[in-house]
Amino acid sequence: MNVPEIINEAIAAGRTRFAFELLPPLKGDGMQKIFAAIDPLMPFDPAYINITYHREGIEWHVVRRRPGTVGISAAIQHRYGVEVVPHLICGGLSKYDIEDTLIDMDFLGLHNVLALRGDCGPNERHFMPHPQGHSHAIDLVRQIAAMNRGEFVDGE
């Protein structure tokens, strides 16, 4: 179910719902730590769970210090049967990277996304988009909408 449907259903029923946001753990912590944090919250029947996305540091290569938002989102949705909302950002990602992420999300049954521009990268004073990426969240939303129509970055 899409998040707007969840919200509209709660409004129609006059029911108060809540959601929470999860920061992916540092690499090496594993899913058990995530599940241990979520387990005590499940009796409260969250409407959905947001999974943040953080721009990685770039040195001579990309430095990933956290497991991927998409993988964590899929594991949580599969284990708990609750909708998740992975965050997807413009910063540090090309249009092709975003397309690959959206294809993975669809394959894994993740049909909600929070599209954000994202923060400045490490050591940046102003937001700098990927050279083949988006400068604004609205462009990311347009790419998502185009993919929903079956239109891909390479024009297929």
C-alpha cells in the first residue's frame, strides 16, 4: 500500500497513526541490531518506517560506512510486513545510479520513496550534484514518474 493510501485510510477511520525513521547502522553492525531496535516498536503498529539515506564520503574511492538503504528497507518490510519508505537523494548519485536503485526497489517490492535533494557532501560549502545527476528533488521526482511510465534514462 502506498503511504498516501495509508494516511487517507487513517483519516477516513479517524485513527491516529505514527511512523518512525531509522538511520542505517555503521557497517559491520548487521541486521540483528536493526531488528532489535524495531522489535519493541512493532506492538504500536507503525503505519510505515522511513529509512534514511546519507551521502557517502569521497576520497580516492567512494567510502561506504553504512549498509544500503534499499537492502535494509527490503529486510524490514519482509520481516515485519510493514511499509517502509526508503529515502533517495540527488547528492552523489548519477541519473543512472538512481535508475538502478529504483529498479532494485521495484524488484524487492519497495513501492514508496521519499525523494530528497540531500545535504552537502563532506567538505562542501554548497550542495554539488553529481555531474550526471540532479540538482533538485523535483528533478528526482520527475525521473521516478518517468520510470513509472516505463521511460528510462537512456531513452528506452
